[in-house]
Amino acid sequence: MKPHLIIRLAPRAASASATAPSWSDAVRDKSDVGGRIHPDVDRVLDRHRVAVWVTAEYRPRDPSGRWSAQELESGLNRVYRLVLQDNREIPPDLLKDISLLPVVEQVRPGLIARSELPRASALSGDDRTGRAARTAIGLDEASDYTRGDKRVLVAVLDTGIDLAHPELAEALRPGRDFVDILDGAGQFVGDYLGADDVPDDEVGHGTHVAGIIAARGIRMPAGVVPRCSVLPVRVLGAMERAGKRFGAGLLDNINSAVKWAVDQGADVINMSLGVRHEGGGLPHREVVDYARRNGVTIVAASGNDGRRELYYPGALPHVIAVGAADNHGRVADFSTFGDQVSLIAPGVDVYSTYLGRGYAFSTGTSHAAPFVAGAAAMMKCYARSLGRRLTDQQVKHVFKHTADKVGRDFKDPKAGFGMLNLRDAMRFLEYRLGA
């Protein structure tokens, strides 16, 4: 993907804007892509002598091309991606001049989102390996209520998933790869070009996360909901810098992936990633709002810097931000904290699936989040078994009132409402549903 601008037009300008194909379609075929967006914006582009391909940032859910009420309310129809036809830097004055236009609500350059990835220790284990983390949240007792339902879909937005792993293969639905970064040579490892329909994992991070949610339990403890379906969505490629490994992808492609997952019918979305706010609007805001309007529960990692810091999407109000607990149930030293943190869950030496049909230990809030995502899916499965539909707000209500407190306060700045207690969550849910 060449350098690009993201423009969100003001509501009153939408009727005068051009009809454009989505960027994901334009990646494959530019024959129907034009160079005009709105007369006022076009004049600024012409003055700066910048030629662009104009694409829509999002595709309507309806195949007919009609925007739904939820899409319109979230403003997704007004977001455009202007891709420079020449591989050159975006003139700073161009951004300034476009931002001054009354018809433009927001403009920013395309950004690469980077999220540090914990390194896994690929070890072989036996059936007992990793049981402590599952015991800590009361998974065995909770599983008596349900082990999942294939009609409930958990989307894993990450580095992809090992599509052939025997612990996961039966759970996987056809997914998608949204990674498409132009200037990756020398930094990125493996596939970083050409978004496609093969979300295979080259890093291991996404595979590890997915196993916590839905592993069958062949050579490791079963995932939280092994009978649920998993939607693999690759949004992060792998890069090496200063001896550290990062997952990286275009922020805008991650946004498109969130919307795509919602449109595929995801009930829960796990995002074990996070980026800082660098200006130009809160990251992921409009697509998280769209997920909220569709009743989707989003779970994200809080971060691993051990400081009071905001990482997105976890810092957005609708998202459940999860910190990490150590092997003694205390908040791990590395766990990012603040008012945005809702819960903590096991995040130290967590055992799960890995590349090459293998298994590994890994540490980080990335591996705490999927315990909560799986718990949300379990509650939705149980409600479905009773002919009920559990809303996202109800899921959060159960978490809030059943987590094990770490102190005297109802909400702790480091642990949120406390340690995930899935056993009590299911008991509370059973009572509230009158089962």
C-alpha cells in the first residue's frame, strides 16, 4: 500500500462526494478507481499537484451497496482513503489545507500501528502443563455449563493463526489477511504485502491467543470454549527492531478488519494488541462504535509497559481492557494500568498452541485478554442454549459483579474490577437468567 490519506467528510458533504470502490477491492483491481472525491478537496489536491486514487475506507455490509443504519450512524460511509499515485511523501501543507476545509471533519496520514509481541518459549508439555492458569479462573467448573457452541463466533485479530494446527483446525472459519505494507523491506519478516484470504500465522502470537480461546485439548488443557467457532483475521505482520519483535500493520487496515469481523457475524472480537494515540482522532473509534451498535463484545490487551498509559483499542469506553495477573493472582509488574482496565486474567507463563503444530509458554497481557474473550463467548453460548440473547452490556455487568476483588475498592486502578472468576460468572448468569 502506497502512502495515503484518510479523510472523514462532514455529514453535510456526504451527498456531494464521489462513489468509490473500497480500498480492499482496489488493491486487486484499479480499473474502476477514480481520482476525485469532493470538489473542495479536489481543488486543494490539484493546487498541490498531488494525484490520488480515491477509495472508500469501508465496504457496506449489504452486497447491494446500501449502507445500513448502524454504518451511517457510525459515519463509515463518509471515510475515504486517498492513495497517492506516486510513491512520495505527503506534503505537510496539503494536510493543513485539507483540514481547514469546512467539508472535512478529519484528515490524517496513514499510520503504521506497532505492538510489541512477547516472545514465546516453544516447549513440549504433557496434559498437565498449563492447568494452573485455567484453575485460577475456575474454568473446570464453568465448563459444566457449556463448552461452547459452533454458532457463536470469536474473531481473533492478530498475526494470523496456524491454519493446520490440530488443536484449532476444526474450529476455524474462513478468515482473511489484511496486512499490506509497502515499505517493509529489511524490517518485516515474511508476508507483509498483498491482503488476501489466507490468514496464516508466521509469528506464533495469534496462534497462541487462539489456543487459549478454543483449543480442543489434545496435548494441552482445552481452551475456554473449544466448541465455539474462530474467525482468523491477520492484521499484524512481524518486524524486528533493536532486538525486539513487533507486530505491525496499517492502522486503517486494522479498522477495516474490525468492521469485516463484525459483518461476518462475530459475537466476540479479541484484539491482543494496542497502539498509543498519536493525534488525528482516537484509533479505531468509528469501527468500535459500529461494533457496539451491533452488540459485539470487544476484548483487548491493556499493554505491557507497567505504567499508567493508554493503548487503543483497550482505552476506548466500549472495549474490555484486560491486564495480566501473575501466578499468585496479583497484578503482574509489566501490566499497563489505569481507569480503562476492566479485569485481570492469567498472563504469566501461559501454555497454548504455537507454530508448526507445536505448543509454547508466553507471557503478557496479550495472553490474558483471550481468557476474558473466551469467557464472554461462554456466557453468550449459555444464554443461547436457553433461547436467550446476551447483550454486550449484560456480559460486562456479569464480569463487573463476579470478579475477585484485589483490594477494598470496588474498582482498582491496576486490576479494574478484579480477577476473572468464570465459575462465579456462570453461576451469577444462571441465576439472572432464571435457569
